[in-house]
Amino acid sequence: MPTTVLSDKGQVVIPAKIRTQLGLQRGDRFEVEASEEGVVLRLVPRSPLLALRGAFKGPDSLTDVLLHEHRAERQREDA
């Protein structure tokens, strides 16, 4: 059975084998509960909205597109 150590900051590292097995990712949240056996961590389900983060990202940022359009418009006005 894998073991881990509590750091000075109260952090616990979940061993890589278990993270992989459970599909844990950076930023996952857990409920923490004290029980008679010790400490219990329960994974809080990820928000389905977080899965969409970046899904509609295009090759250019909106800021870059708007700046390009603004420059082109100023060039047309100056011409």
C-alpha cells in the first residue's frame, strides 16, 4: 500500500499511481472528513462547465483580432 508524508504546510501528496488510477488532475477538489479510521478524502465532482474551458478558443485572441481590425480601419481613414 502506498504511503505519503504530511508536509510542514499540512500538504499531502497523493502517489502518482493512485492519481493516474483515479484520473486526478491539478486543481481537483476534495472534501476532507475525520473518521474513526483516520482522514477520508472524497473527490468533489468537477463542474461540467470547466470541461468546456478553451473549447471555443480560436487561433487568435479576440484582443489581437480587434487590434488588427482597428489598425486596418485607421489605415483606410488615413488613405
